[in-house]
Amino acid sequence: MHTRSLLILAVLVLIPQLSIAGESAEWCDQQWDRLSAGQGGGSGQDYNKLLAEWQKLEAKCKGTGLYEARLATVHVLLGQYAKARDVLDPILRNDKLPGHYRAMMEMVRLNADSREAHARTEPDRKQLEIIEKRAARLIEQHPDYSPFYLFLGNLRLELGDYRGAIGPLEKMSQFEDGNRWDVYRNLTIAYANAGDYKAALRSADRTYALNRTVSSHEEFMYACAIAYAATGSIDAAKDTLTLILNKKPQLKNDSRFQQTVQKAKQLSGDKLK
């Protein structure tokens, strides 16, 4: 499954089990778990099958909020962004929607627009910046809804706004559902690129404690290398760069790897050879 698909499904896990229709939401959520359990491959065929099976439950689950959120999400995963909006937008126009229900729908809407912006050969940066502003406004409207913080922090990281990514990611880490290795991984990257190297290493320690396979993530390892170099841990910086190449020798001549090596050397006062 593609990383961005995994992110969307991960955000769904954070969505509270809300209901407009009453007790049926819990039953519908159980049906979703049953249907989606075997769809981990991430192929279009998997998602088309999931869509067909989920739509069979419309009569029983429509109006629960969970039904619409998951229906729209499957459309997003299939690249059917207009269909996702067709599901969400009529609901979002209802001024009487409870706040958490609206937040849930808005989160799926953000994912639809983000995926569409990434569907081009080169991501549509202008559109992503518009989405970033909308996500920030939604946090102001729904300050207790954790998925918005995760989304905004990750999007700012992608846009290169490292210092701007720190706030929402730190806030996300304070939620009950925020003790996640990917949150601390992205905080490591954000802190290192923002020049707060000690904070980057603290986040790196948290990341590694939660997921030891993170050493295969290049951007995380690049962030660790420059943070070690900047804080005088020259041997650790060398070991990190060596580990990157041991795992992926093809990166030796990669421009991103070379930039990291040069920055690490500069930050170490040329002690890194």
C-alpha cells in the first residue's frame, strides 16, 4: 500500500465513532472492520471490492457519519476525488451538524483535496498551500480534533515549512492517540531542518523507541546525521551516514545524500571527514 494511502487509513483510525442515526454506528463500524480487514494490498481491485461491499450497507448505515466518511475515503483511495466531494459536500452544508461530526467530514475532505493535488506528475504546490491554510482554520474551529494537527504538521513538512510544522506535530503528540512513531519521526525532521538539533535528537530517541525500523527512512536518518554533527557527536553522525549507505548503497551519489554530508561537515566545523 502506498504511504499516502496508509496515512489516509491511519487518520481514519483517529476518527471518533460518532453517530447521527443512533446505535447503528457501532454496528456499522464493526462491518467496516470486517470488510476492510483483507484490503491491505492497496490495489484498485481491492478498493473497488471494498466500495461495492460497503455500498451494500447504505440502507442500514447511511446517516451515521461513519458510513459517509468511509465511503468518501474509499472514493479518495480510488482516485475518485469528485465523487468523494459529492458525498461530503451536501453534509457539510448542513449548519446544524454537531462539531465533531463536521470535523470528521472536513478531515476526509482535506484528504480528498490533498490526494488530488498530489495526483499530478509534480504536486500542485499552490493548491497544497490553499489546503494548508484551510487546515489551519479548521484547527481554530475544532481545537480538540487531533487528526487536523497531524495533517497540518505533515503538510507543512512537505512544503518545507519546518518551523511551522513543529507546533501542530507537538500538539498532536500530546493527544491520547498521538504517541505515534511517525509523529516523532516527522518532529525529528522538522526540528533538525529548523536548526533545533537537541530537540531533534530527543524526538529521534522517542521515534526509535516506538519503531526500530525507522532507520530505513532516509529523511529521518538525514535529520539525525546533521543533528549529531551539530551537537558534536561526530562518531554518531559518521555511523548514521554509513548506515544509510549500508542499507541503500545507490544513495551514495544521490544529491540529497550529498547535501546532507556537506551540511553535516559544515555543522561539525569540518571535524566530520
